Amino acid sequence: MKLYELVGKDKTQGFSPYVWRSRMALAHKGCTVEMVPLIFTEIADVEGANAKTVPILEHNGTFITDSWNIACYLDEQFPDRPPLFNGAQGKAQANLFNNIFFYNLVVPLFPALVGDIFNVIDDRDRDYFRTSREARLGKSLEEAAAQQEDYLAQFRKQLWPYNQTLKAQDYFDGASPAYSDYIMYGLFQWAKGVSPCQLLNTDDPLHDWRARMDDLYDGLGKVIKPRV
């Protein structure tokens, strides 16, 4: 298996939140995978994948794109290993979690991080990133960066239901982690890999949850070093 990931100047620090979902899902399934680093402008060159974004999973000559598709593929291909979804109902609930999560958390966090991302990407990606992200934002990267604290405040307000959930259970999927946890964890790996911003208070239940997630699979998530 090969998993294609997004990197910047430091090729050891893959920072895509969606790749991190897939890395954790593969570890959950006990799959050994080779990580293949790509910068933004190299993704479309992966022969046979027909992809514009990562993650891309290559398995036995087949390319699977999109983190959700990869998770579904892993459960279908390895039914004898720990499931990522607890049956059809659990899969439907994870899909709802994913869509609400995107609207509540990814949308406000992206503009908060975009200036920091620009500082860590490969120089060859800078023109592409500026043009595409400024079109998405409707403002310059510098204007977004100047509003970082406002975006972070909006993001933190949206954490309430997730913190409340973790007051009653250890993981979003219950007593043990599964795909909803990997969805959330990818977000924090993304932020840690690109920005020195502290997203959580130490007394947030999410703070302790993240520490538990960091320890999973022999500390897999700790390969991302906090930026200072």
C-alpha cells in the first residue's frame, strides 16, 4: 500500500487533515503503508490516480481517492479487522458527523490558518496557493492572517458540542476510537503541522482526548512536531 500525502518545505511533516484521517484509519486496520510525499502542484501528476487532492491510496494497482472513500474501501477490503464504522447505521452517523464537522469547524479554521500554511509550503506551490486560496476567501492571504484571532474565536465557539460529548465518553465513537475520532483528529494534526496557534484550553475535554489520540498506534500522531 502507498498513501500519497501533502507536505511543504519539510517533507517529513505531512499536514493534510484528510490524509491524517486515512493514516489513522490504516493504523486502525493494522495495515502497513508507505507514505509518498507530494507538494500541491505534484498531486495531479500521480499517474493513474486522476486526482487533484490527497489522500490517494494505491493498493494492488487500484487508486482510491478521497478520505471517506478510503475509509469505506478499508472496511470492505478488511472485514475481519476492527471496523471503522459500526455497521450501516454507524456509517450513516459518521457521515452526518463529517458534514456537521466541516461546516462548524473546518470553515472557520481554514481562514485562521491560511497565512500560516503559506509560510510552510514549498516555494514551488506559492503562486498556486495564493491564487486559489485568495479566490476561495475573497480576500488576500494577508487580510485573512490579520483577522486570525477573530476566526479562531469563531472556531472555539463551535467546540462546545464536541467538548460536551467528551464529558460523557472517552471518544466520539464511544469507549474506543473509530472513524469519527479520526475525522476530528485530522483537524488538530493539520493545525499543529502548520501553525503555532493553540486551539484548545488545557481544561477542555478535547485537550485530554487529543492526548489519548496522540498515544494511539505507538504514538503515530506524534510524528507531527508542534510549530513554534
